[in-house]
Amino acid sequence: MTDTPDLGALFGGGDPDALSGLLAQAQQMQEQLMRAQQEIAATELTGQAGNGLVTVTGLGSGGVTGVTIDPKVVDPSDVDTLQDLIVGALAELDDKRDALATQKMGPLSDGLGGGLPGLG
């Protein structure tokens, strides 16, 4: 006899169909999670300020896809330049947010990974 545990017993009382069912449920949950993530990523969101004088648009997955500023709040002859500058500043903010997350989460994933490939 060996000391290897019976995985079927651990996951379903020795019933091989129970283990198969558990794996099928896990796969279904993973598919649902992936669908939800795709829906979030494809959703366009809009934030407004100044009663609609400034509008920022982006996707649920992050980032900014556009900025609109009502000419009443800036020099009407140079609205395009201001819009481009705001989009650039927000893009830099996203880059810094990603770098901070990597800096803060990196040590955590190293500790959890224990040297496993892809985990730190």
C-alpha cells in the first residue's frame, strides 16, 4: 500500500463521476468569468464634470479613449491642443497606476509563487 491519498475520495467520496462533475463546474465558472471580463472590457463608460462641460470616455478595461471640453471653459481657438494634452496626461496617469500596482503586488506574487513558473 502507498500513502498516496485517493483524490476521488477527497472530492466526491470515491465516486469518479463526482470528480468529473466538480471539474465541469470549475470549467463552467471559468467560462462565465471570462465572459464577464469580456463584457466589462467592451463597455464604454463616460464621466462628466461641470454639468457636462468636460466629458472623459474610456473602456471598462481601463484607459481613456477621449476627452471633450466645451469651448466655453477654454480659449475657443485652441480647444484641440488642450484636449490632446489632457488625454496625454491621463495616459501617463494610467502608466503610473500600472507601475505602482506592479511595485506593490510584485512582492506579494513572489511570496505566493514560491518559485513556480509565471508566479514570480
